[in-house]
Amino acid sequence: MASPTQIVLTFSESLVAPLSGIELAMTAMPGMADHPRMPIRGVTTKVEGRTLTAKLARPLSAGTYELNWHVVAGDQHRIENTYTFTVR
């Protein structure tokens, strides 16, 4: 995929903004063996209703990324998961 400018996750219920968020880290870089996990800075997270959006301050370099998200809905149960993607 090309470098995204934002990442949007949509859920089935409205989210509690202060308890929901996204963390993004680069986990691999082409041509660099044993690349250490590198958190991506400058990610702005916004919650609107059922949508959690992460806006990126700058394009992502080629590599593999791990997106960790966590949300809380009206029932107060925390749900979390990880999504991995590659930027070419």
C-alpha cells in the first residue's frame, strides 16, 4: 500500500473518547535486518461516534507497521487488537 494520510476504524457502537486510542510503530524496514520497534510520533487520534481516526503528521517510510488500537463503548468493556500493514 502507499503511505496513508490517515487510518480510520469504524465500530458497531459509539465509543468513549477518553478511553479509546491508537498506537502506531514501525516494526521492519527494507534492507535493515533486526530493525528495532520504533514508535511513530505525531499521530493525532480523534473519536467521533463509532469512528476512531488517526491522522499522520507526515508520510510513512517504506516498511512494516503495527497498529495497536483499544476502544471502550457505552457498556464500558475495553476491546483491543493489532493490525499489521506494509508501506511500499
